[in-house]
Amino acid sequence: MTQIKFGTDGWRGIIADDFTFDNVRRVAGAIASYVLKHEDPTRGLIIGYDTRFASDRAARAVAQVIAAAGIPVLLSNDYVPTPAVSYNVKKLGAAGGVMVTSSHNPWNWNGVKFKAKFGGSATPAIMKIIEDELAAGAMPAAKPAKVEEVDLTPPYVEAVCQFADLNLIRKANFKFAIDSMYGSGRGVLSGIFDKNGIRYVAIRQEVNPLFPGINPEPIVPHVALLQETVVKEKCHAGLVTDGDADRIGAVAEDGSFVDAHKCFAVLLQWLLERKKWPGDVVRAFNTTRMVDRIAAKHGRMLHEVSIGFKYAADLMMNQEILIGGEESGGIGYGRFLPERDGVLNALLLANVMAEEGKPLGQLVADLQQEFGAHHYGRRDLHVGDEIKYSAIRRASEASTTRLGVFPVLRKENRDGIKFFLDAPRNGNGADPWVLFRASGTERLLRVYVEAATPELVEGILQTAESFVLQG
């Protein structure tokens, strides 16, 4: 029997190898058992799915298992963004939600996410219970409950539109390029912009489970077509959501990529300067420290958490959090949902541009000017477990005091091993750091770097890759 491992936000596997209908049913059985034991099963579960191969059929398989356990199901009648499932869970008071998706993974992957009753990523404690139920082979049965098909998108769209000033965006008369990367955010932003008279061009809105030429992840190089479109169509910004539309990426008016860190910083600065909403700030261990500088200027507490939005969501459940963000483009707001939302963040970035009267690239430049130059890079190294864990072990050793030409000033090990390096800061630029983090579910080691110049970022990435491969 295939071993199923849960990552930071559920389970993912290669289609027809790990991701099979039998394994989907096993995961659904574990979720049903959790709900029966720890939630009110009469409140039912909400189930959605993305545009990937077999997602709709896998969602129906999940619905059948859940209903067979006596738990009512509301099943989406079409592809839907993950945050739409989360929103409806909270709005309708459901016991939880299931989303069949593999988010930003390549075309041959799929998976299952579980959303807790509060409308966000399940906490680590909940995921541990579901894993235990899975290991026990839970497959509860009772008098079958009803499966009802519903349209989850309209109430979600109505809710996100209340968070952005669409009239102001229209009056600013900026032009946007929208990219759904063939994912389940297709037609959502364009529908909102159509209804509100906002100028835009849209690309990759059709359903194509092969995601031709890209992984549906809103980063370079997969945003190349969006970059070209922004320049060709003379847009003021490009807005891109990932495969299940819970992550954001962007492109500036000159076609340059605006990574999630800069999106996070732009949004945080606007919330503190313009909205003045209360609450602390949360960022993941692999996320820009420019956020720390912005929070400090405004006297806001900064919480650093492990990688995975569920850790930010966990904090949002227990205290007042203004905003939480992660490296991969997931940004959420305590006063909306403890959940990542690419569609909402696209609207809010447009809102910031409209309120400041500046295209996106200028907003980023202003932040770099005030808080110092921060540049970021990531390298995904597809290596076997021996190399992967050797690198982590060597990085952890006290005898490792240099990375190439760079002395290591200190180390942190919250989630992976992070080196703070003695390297040029270019005036008030970023404190340079590199993070080594081994995937727990894939033959993969990721290297993350932040530094004061793009050239220094690239140099540290190359040195870090050499360090990994030498062992």
C-alpha cells in the first residue's frame, strides 16, 4: 500500500502513481473519521476542485466517501479557487472543506487539501489527527448522507469585492494584464473587472490540464508570457494567480517580475499607512526581512513562523493578526479569512496602485528607497535523499563557519538551516542570508537567498548549490 505523506498543506502525489482514486478515497476516509470524532458532522463538508486532470472525478470520489460516512456534502458544480471553498466553509458554518488540487505543482501532480471549520488551512494539530486516522485505515460507514451540487463562486466574489475599492480602481484608469495560468482562478478577476469597468487584457484563461510550457506557479520563468503581455499591451501591472488561485505574483509596468515578497511589502505598507488596521504581522521563515523593517517603523509586532501557511493561520486563530505572508505568494488577512487568497491580493494590489496613483513598479521602487534594497532568489535542487540530508547535516555542524568566500555570522534552524552572511549590504540594503530546506515529501532541496543586489543573490545561490552538491 502506498505511503501517503502530508506536506505543509495536505497531500500531493504524481497522478496514476501516488495520486490514485484508491488513495484519494483513503485520504477522504481519514478526513471523514476526523470530522466524526472532532467536529459536528451534521454541519457537513464543502468540496471543491481545480482544473487538473481528474480533479472533478477525484472530488466526486471524495464526496462519495464523506457522504457514505453519514456526513452531508456540498460539492462544487465547477472548477473553483481554493479560497472560495475556504470562504464558503466559514460563511455556511461547515465542519470543514476539501479541495482537490496540487496548487502550483507540475501538470502530472494532483492532491487533496483540507480546510478547517474556521475557513483556513488546517492547523498542524488537525493535520496530525488526520494523518493518524489515515495510518489506522479509517473508512467510517453510516446511513449515507446527501451530496448536493452548488456554485461556490458568487458568494466568494461578493465578499472579496467588499475588501477592495473597485470604484477607485476604475477611476484610476490603470490597465491590467490578468493571468490565471490555466488554473481555477480563470474568469474570476476578469469577471470582476468586466462588471466594474476596469481595463484589462487576460491570458491563459482556458482549461488545459497540461499547463503547456509552464508549471502553474506565479514565478519566473512561468510568468514569461505575462511579462511579454504587459509590455506589448502597455499595461500598468500584471496580476497572476497560481493553479488553485490562492497565491499571487505580479509584473511591473516595464515587464519585470514582482515577486511575492515585494507584493507582501507593498500591501503591508499600504495597510499601515492608509488603512491603519490593527494587528500584528506574520511572515514565514523564508520570507523577506523588509517586512520586519516596515513593521518596526509602525511599531507593529512581527512574528516569524515555520514554512506553510497553516502556521500563520494558527496564529490568526489566537490573536489579532493584520496580515500573514509566505515566500510562495500566499498572503492572508485576519479580518477576512486565515487563508491565502490570490484573487483578493490581486484586487488589493490594484487598489494600492489606484490610491497611490502609481504603477506597480514605482511602488516597489519607493519601498526599496525607504527600507533598503532587498532582492530575492530561490533555487530548487532535485537531488536524492543522501545528498539532501548530507547538505542539511553539514550546514548544521558548528565547524561550518563559511559559505564559499562568505563568513557565516550566525545560524537559525526554525525550519531548515539559515546562514546570515558577512556580505556587502549596499548601504542600507538587506542583511544577506541563505536558507537550506529539504522537502519532506519530494526528492528536493530548496535554497532561498535574500541580499542587497541581484548579482549578490545569484552569487550566493551558486555558492550554496556547490555546497549542496559537494557532499
